[in-house]
Amino acid sequence: MKHPLPQLKRTLRGFVVLMVPLLCLWFASGCGDGKKASKFVERGEAFLKEGAMEKAKIEFLNALRLENTNVVAMTRLSEIFTDQGAMLQAIPVLMRVRELTPNNMGARTRLAYALLSNNDVPRAREEIQTVLSRQPTNDAALLMLAFSARGEEQITQTLNQLGQIRQATGERAGQSLALAHLLQRRRDNPGASNAFLRALALDPNSYKARIGLANMMPGAAQAAAVEEMFKTAAQQAPARTPERIAYAEFLMSRGRPEQAIEALKPIIAETSDYIPAKRLMANLLLSEKKTDDAMRNVEDVLRIEPMNFEAQVLRAQIYMSQGKHTAAVESLERIEKSFAPLATLKHQIAIAHLLAKDPVKARKSIEQAYLLDGNSVPIVQLKAQLDMRFGEPTKAVAALQPIARRLPNATPIHALLGDAFMASGRTEDAFNTYRHLISNDPTNAALHFSVGYVLRHAGKDSEARRAFQTARQLDGSMAEAIHQLAEMELEDGKPAAAHAQLATLTAKEKESASTLAMQARVLMVEKKWDEAEGSLKKAIELEPESSSYYYLLAGVYTQSKQGEKAIKQLETLLASNPREVRALMLMGILATEKMDYKKARDAYEKILEQDRTHVPALNNLAFIHSISPGELGKAMGYAQRARTQAPDDPHVADTMAWIMFQQKQYAEALPLLRQSVARLRSYPEIQYHLGMTCYMLAQEADARAAFQLALASKSPFPEREDAQRRFDLLSKPASAVTAAELAALLKQSPDDPVALARQGGLLEDQRDFTGAAKSYQRILDASPKAFSAMANLARLNAGPLQNKAKAAELMEQARKLSPGDPGVSALAGRVAFDTGSHQEAYNALREASLTLTNSASVAMDLGWAAYSLGREAEGIAQMQKALNLDANLALANSAKWVIAITPALRDPAALAKLEPQLSTLLRSEPNHVAGLMAQAGLLLQKSDTTKAASIYEKILSVYPEFSPAKRLLAIIYADVPGQEAKATALAVKAREAIPGDPDLAFALGKLTYRKKDFTGAQGYLQEAVAKRPNDPDILYYLGMSMLQGRDAARGRQTLEKAISAGLKEPLAQEARKAAAAAPKL
């Protein structure tokens, strides 16, 4: 349980009030009757002594109505507001007090506190600094100074200021406490712990330090000690402080709400108008489903402070808990009008819309919340869940990955990321994510189930079975695991074994709609039609909105050749009850099976006359219109309505995706079909739809797998022949398909993406890169989001076609298509490197390497990218890692040279030994940068700086950001007349990559000296001499700069030191002259 603002307000809110509090009107209406006002003040003071704050508040407001400059009334009123926790009301009063009595540091401290509580950090910090300039020992101000620091630069400034205050006033507990919180912000936990301990040593009764230390104590082993610390701190804390309720918050955070309520009761009895305590009580009561009691506490808060943000949100949450979802939405939207956009509020509105069954509005709200705060875990979770429900898992991946990297142990986030990977078709990433989670949480049944699903998808049935069995053993209520096992037995043609699996379910589980449907599927395989019919009718009664059960029941009738009989029975039923929805649904499905689309449409439209949101009817009307010429737009309208109502329904996802397919929106259709197949794996027609969509995107492996599953099914489907033909083509290795066969295929189907992709590969083998590019471009013309074609085209443009702009444009499109995909990042890095964008390449490859940790090619590419920027150690480490993983990689030999040469550049003897081999290397690779660096290094050993400089120039034409070459070229050019500007530019850039290098500092010192900027020169030269105190040349320029800067004594002394250190002629003679001519003081 974290306490970010001890002795102040616990939670920093992120909003700006847009309404002027009513009490400001009191300030504007005073008429100056001071005597009457004083009487009200006296009565207010009396009520305060009795603890009757609300009565006192009325008296002070009456005083201000008569005399709007009555400082005592305003001060007391501000104290009441802050003591109650009513910060919105406190702020305008405190601002008025500040205006009238600017030297009232107590009021200004309270103002800072109120501003900081409302996240008005800049103005709060101004007040804090004013207070500390007058009262450097003000502990509350010191603590607020620590909490108001934003970003590393401000934290450093605050640490420095804290040190200065400590020197001026001596060591005090408040300073140690502020220091502890600053160190926590820096994630220096050992330092923060020591500072908390020091605060306790200086003040053993410091409840703030005790809570701070308790928050840092890890693990269950110290749970009892932590609890005791919170309990003691709460007892020591004064009334109306956050620490007073800290123990109750701690108990709530440990899942002990009943104890938390008991701990809070005496606090509320003592201070019934303390808003944080009442709000916490309302939260606790809500968690215990005591919504009426919770609402009473919320209303108490709102009577004290009508605009209290948290209380208003809490009221809406209570409405949600009571099932009053519309009231919750309306309440939250009213709050939104009163405050500036706030992420947490948008998040709550999204939840309310979801509960009100309006996922479209929910998604819009959560997108707004995400834009306001993309680092909030609950916001990112809900956004990802909705992205996936709406068939956009790549967006979910992009949102989840940064949070997952930041929180490596957050199981819900990583589990959701695994689901998003799976929905995106990234099965290996999904599997690795789940396995990593299981290693940390081996008893989590849901994770084992997810692993089982991934393994089943990958065709590893025996391993999948073990995973599902483990999931069921760990969670006896996980019926889904048994359903998966039964379905696998059914796929293997073992209905008896499937029955045996279902028999292990509990009586309650056997009566669920999903189990009844699974049982019916087994019975259908056994041709036990009557029993299957009975099970499905029960399932429909339980879940009449599920499309799947209607389709299965229709399948019972058609496969048992009872379709006509069923239709007649339905007609008889509908004659007596024409509005019977289930009968109309079955009539529509059976009529569709007979291709009597008019009758089917009539049935579905009659359902919609009664219920415009009936998902199965909407979905089936979408299908009927999709097969009617010219009605795809109308079909999509029905599909969207169905999808809005049931974003998780796999049949709805399939229908909408197949309409998208017909509209050539293949990339958009793919995630919907993956979602559908996840739930309807055994449906051959849906597998065919998935296969065709992957086929049109030239995703050959996925297309082949889907066609294979479709063809393995014993159920008939109309596209079987087409699926077989495409499967046969995909099953042939690319090398086994001749150019003539490809030409024949393309004559028959000119836009066939697989034939075009294979033609492109064949042309590349023949080094006809232009022809290959045309083939890949034809795929993109037909399917603009076919990633593999886009990647191949980008690779060709980056390489042999040398169209860098086109390559970069294509890779930008590819990354937008698959944000966060490490394979895409790796390829983007490779293309960026080939086009000379080395920093961009490094960034992309670094991102890819975080996931593809054992990829030799990614490590090698990252090694070269790092090396190209002058990150020699990192580059060599990655190259060595790549060679350890795969010694036969392309560029392996070049990498070995980099590994051998780079350390030798710092060892003249070792470099000399390499000289005989360099000519061989540079003949085969004239632009091998490490080889060129060695060649230039040997020239420098011979003092041939001119030739060395030309080689460094060549290196920078290959790798423009290679900092070692910039460094050496800057050092050479610093002494070449006419090259001063270039030397300065190179040195400044090199220092960004190699900060603190004394040679660069010396070069810049000389160059600045020659510009007659003697003060600037001294700065660089002092830096250089700090690392080389006896370097005569540095000492010479430093001494001369000091003399020119009129620091004669130090200048003469430094020049004399340069001469003694062995300064060579002619500089030694100039130094002696200058020293002798310097005025003696």
C-alpha cells in the first residue's frame, strides 16, 4: 500500500476545475460592516472550539458576506476546508488570503498543499519555494518540494536545494524524509530506505517515516512487521491526516475489507466530516456489495464538497454496482462537463458504457483515456481488451508491450499480451509469453489453458492435452479445458472418448449451454439425432442470443434429412404464434440451407421487428445480402450492427470478415477470422475463409495450415475443391514450381498472390530484381496490405534497386500494419541500415532484440547497427553473440575482423601485427570500417595525419555517425589551418557520443582559444587537465587562456608547470615569454 504524500493528501488528482466555486460570490459581495462581521467570526470561533465545523463554516461565510476582506474569517474558512479535505473549496479562499496577507506562510503552505492535491504542480511549486525562502525548516513544504519534482532534471535540482538547506539549518528529520521520497523517485531503494531510517533515528515518533519505510519492506516474510508499522503510524498520526487512515487502506490493499471497515469506524466517529475517511469507507462498503451504505457515505461527502471529484465518480460506480448503468453514464458525463479531460474519468465512462452494453461508445471513451494517459495499467488493459473484441489485436499489442516491458511481473498484462499475440497470428510470441508467466506462476490454471490452446493451434496435440489436463487439475471449475479435450477426441474420430471427457464434469457444468452444445456435437457424430436435438433446444433456452446453437440445431435437421419435416413443424407452430423468435430463427436457417433466401429473409426481418438488436437475425441477414449481387454495402450494415451487439460472437466475426474479404479488405478481415477460428476450430468453412484471407495476403504457411484443417474435416463444405487446389500448390516447395507452371497459373488468375510471390522469388534467383519487384508490386496492387510483398519490395529497393526513399516508405507502411511485431522491427532495422539510416536501424533492431533474444540474424544486424554509430563494445558483444548462435551467418567473417581489430586499435604493438593482413581484407572489402580504422591508425603511428584524415573521411562517408572516426578527425583538424569550423563541428558531435574525452576537450579548447574566446577555452581546458594534469600542451593553452583572461597569477603558474612538464619548442619559448611578461601582483 503506497502512501505518496505523507502528511498531505494521499492521491494527486489530474484535473483543472472549470467552475468558479460559489463562495467566490461571497467575496465579491461584502459591504464593509466590520462590527457585525466580527460577531459572526466570534460565533464561528466558538463553534470551532466545540468541533462543530459545519456550523463554524456558516458563520465565517456570513462574516465574509458582510466584510469580504475579513482575513480571520477567510483564514479560518480555509483551515476548515483543508482539514475536511475539501481542496476545491479551499483554493480560492487561500488565494484571497495570500492576496491580503502575502507574508502568511501558514496559509501559503496550505495553498501549496491544495494546489498540489489538484495536480496544479507549477503553481504549487512556486508557493513552496516562497515558503522555503522564508521558512527553510518548514517540513510540510520540504516534503511537498520533493513530491512536486517532475523529471530527472527537477529531481536533481531539488536534491541540490535540499542539500543547501541542510547545510544552512543542520540535519533534521523532515529533510531526511524529503530526501527519502526523492530517492524513491529515482528508484534508489537502498538510499531511500537509509533516509527513512535516518528520519526515524532523528524523530522516533515520525509516523510519516514509519509508513515510508513500511512501503519499502518486501515480501510476505515481513508482512507482520509491515502491518504493525502501519498500525502504529496510524495511531501516532493526528486526526484529519492521510496517515490516520493509512492502516485501513493497508488492510483494504491486503484484501481484508471487513477489518479495514472496523479500523475506520472510530476515525469517522471522531471526525465524521473528514472527506478522505468517508470516501474510503464508501469504497470499502462498495467492495462488500453494501451499496446503500456506500451511497450514504458518498452523499455525506457531497454535502460537504458538492464538486468532490472522487466522490462523484464513486457515486457512478455505485450506480454500476446496482445495475443502474444508464444513471452511471449520465452521472459521469455530468462530471465530465465540470472538469477538464481526465483519463481516469474517461476510463470510468468506458466501463459504464460497457455495462450498458454499448461497446462502441466504450471504445471511443477508452481511446480518449489512452490519449490522456497511455501509461495507466487499467486504461491500457481495457483498451487492449476492446481492441481485440473489435478485431484489431495489433493495436492491442502496440498498447500492451511498453507496459509489459515496464512491469515484467504483471501477470494480467502479460497474459493479455499473449492473447493479443495469438489473435495477431504470432503464435510463437504467444507461447513464449505464456511459458514465461507459468515459470513465475506455475499454479495458474488459465495460463496452462492458454498454452494448451497455442499448442493445439500448432498441431502439437499430445502436449496440448497435457496442458488442458493440468489446467483442469489446477482449477476444478474450468469446464473449458474439458470441452477442448472432448473436441480433440472428436477430431480424432473417438466420440466415446469425447463422452468420457464430458462425463468428468460436475452436474452443474453438464447443464450449462456450452456443455450441452458440446454434448450435441458428439451425439451428431454418433448420428443420435433426437438426443442431439434435445440438448441443443436446452442450450437455446439457456442462451437464446447465441448463433452457434441455432446453426448446430439446423445441422441436426439437415444431416438427419429431416429438414422438410422440421420446416413443416415450424410452419405449423408459426401459424398459431407468428412472433415466436426461436421458431423464426430456425425457419430462417433451414430456408437458407435450401437456398430459399426470400423465406429466410422474411423470417429474420420479422424477428427484427420485435427486437432490432437480435444478433443471430442480424448476422444471418448480413450473410443473405452478402451473396446477393450489389448488396455488399447493405450486408456490411447488418454485420456491423451484429458486431456492435456481440463483438465476441465467432459467427458474427466470420460473417463480417467474409464480407470484408469480398470487399478486398483482407488485412482487416484477418484478425476477425482468427478470433472466429479460435472458437470454431472444427468448422471447415470458417477455416477455408481464414485460408483464403491468408492466401490473398501471401501468408503461405498460415494459408496452408488453415486449408489443411478445413480439408481434414469430415463435414461437407462447398469450397472443398478450391481448398484442395490451393493446398496442393502451397504444399509444393517454391523451388519445385517451374516458371512455365507459374505462367500458366497467372494466365488463369493474374492476381494470384502466391503465384506472384513465387514468381518474384524465382526472378530474384535469376538476379532479375526489376522483374521480381514488378511481381511483388502486383501483389500490393491487388492487396495493398500484404505484408510479405511489402517487405520483399522494401528489401529489393534498399538493396539492388537502390531506391532508398521507396524502401523507407514501404517499411513505414509495414510497421504501421504490424506495430510492435519484432519480426517487422528486425526487417525495418535491416532495411534502414541498408539505406544508410543507421540510428533508425539501431532503434528498430534494439526493439526487436528485446523479444527475439535468440535470433542470430537479429543479433548480427544489431551488432553492425551499434558499431556503425560508434558503440563499439555493444556492437562487438552482439556480433559475438550472433556467432555463438550461428557461426555460418552472412557477414560472419566481416564481424570476426571487427572483433579482432577493435581492441588492437588501442594497442600499437597488436595493431602492427595485423598490418600484413589488412591489405587482403581491404581488397575484398574496401569499405570495411574496422579495417580502415586500423589502416588510419598505422598511418598515425607514422605521423602521416594527412593520409589518416582522408581515410577517416572515407569512414564517415560509409558510417556518418561513427564517433571514433569523428573524434580522431576532429583532433587532427584542430591543428590544420582552414579546417577549424569542421574540426569544431566534428568535436561537438563526437562529444555527444563520447562525453568526458580529454582529447576532444583539448581540441575544443585550442579551437576556442584561437577564436579569442578565452573564458570558453578555459572551460574545455580545465576539463582536459582534470584528466591529464601533467600534459604540457594542455597546460600551455590553459595558461595562455588565463593570461588573456587577465588571471595573471594562475596563468603564469600554469605556464611554468607546462614548461616543467616538458613543453616542446616553439611553444616552450612562447610560454617563457608570456610568463615573464605577465604582471606580478
